Amino acid sequence: MEFEFILVNPTFAQHVALIQLNRPKELNALNLQLMLELKQALAHLDDQDEVRCIIITGNQQAFAAGADIKQMESRTPIDLLKIDQFETWDQIRKTKKPIIAAVSGFALGGGCELAMTCDMIIASETAKFGQPEIKIGIMPGAGGTQRLTRAIGKANAMELVLTGKFIGAEEAKSLGLINRVVPEELYLDEALKLAKEIAQMSPIAVRLAKESVNKAFESGLQEGLYFERKNFYMTFASEDQKEGMSAFVEKRKAEFKGK
């Protein structure tokens, strides 16, 4: 399997596959091509009997620092509907095999949402999590308002979403967002250790157990995601979205007018 923006090692370890996001110059920003490749890789690995657990990682500097703003800046609500970029995210959620996010550095915006779409998160001490979309005139659109709220509670999620602030790995652990925190040099090893432990279990039982846990977690989630998606599209009809994204690309401070 050869891709442009991800590296895939289906035999990373016994019964464990590794997917590495590979846009280092862009801090692994999630463009449409990368997400399509991730969807294809996950679908392929999900069909491989020898693969029992999957790890998704980036590099020490960034798991993924968000969506590719340059690619999104000029989009209209109709563009977003036609592109249907969230179909790719749905494939991640539908993956039958357990997925572990091994996070170091930035996991922001879409990167934080990608980590939360995985089943478990192992983070290095340098990891930073956040949903900073509000700072560029939009809001989370790939599950951020829904999964974050379910993971850390309404008040904590509201603060992160409405201020766009980042939290470190230890705080993320204390809030229940991630599984554990380890030194930077060990985060991938720790994820592999967990993956190997899961891979030792019955693949059928693991699949059914994962489905059951997700059923408990996602009760009512779909309605929330559809509502979030509609509102996310609507932000692209605002002047503030245009201003926020233009300011980001031009490396200046945005001047929002609430229009």
C-alpha cells in the first residue's frame, strides 16, 4: 500500500498495523487527500485477518495540528455538502478493529477530533489537545462538540470549544480524555504495548466488545452530529469565517464583526 500523505505498515508488530500521518512540514494538517488515504488504509486493514489492532500516529512535533485551512478557506456551504468530507470520518468510526491514537505534540481541531474518533489515546508529555476553530470564525465540524462533551463533560467542553484554548496531556488525562501519559520517547512504545495486549484477545470478542462500548457511548450521538454538521456548514456563510481564515493564511490578527 503506497500513499502520498500517510505511511502504512500492516506488519508493524504481530497482529498490529501502524498508520503514520506524513505531512511533517504542515504539522500533519488534515487535507482531503490525507483523509481519503486514511479511509482507504483503514478499510483495507479492517479486512486483513492478521491485523487485530491499528495504531494511528503522527510524529513527535504533531499528531495533527488541525484541518488544512488553505484548502477550506474559500469553500461555500454547498461546496462542503458536495465534497461530503465527513463520509471519510464515518469510515473511521465504522472500523471494526480497535484503533489506538498515539499522540505527541499538537492534536488540535481536526487532529483532536481524529484522536477522539479512535478508541483509545496514548499521549506523550508534550501532547496538546484543543478545538481552536472558534479563533478562525467557525466551530468543530467532525465530532468535536459531541465527542469532547461526552468525554470530559459539558462545562469543560464548553470552555475548550468557546475559547479555543489548549490543554496539556496531564490535564487531558485528569479530565478523562485520554488513557495515559508517558515520556515523549515512549509514547509509541506504550501504544504498541496496549495494542499487543488487545491483539492477544479473541478478535471476535474484541469486535463485539468494541461495538458494545461504542453503542453505550454513541446513544443519541448521531442526532448531535447531524445538528453539528448543519451548523458547521452554516459558519461558512458568515463574513467572520472569511475574515478568520483569511487572517490565518495572511498571518495577521482576525477582526471579527459578528456578521
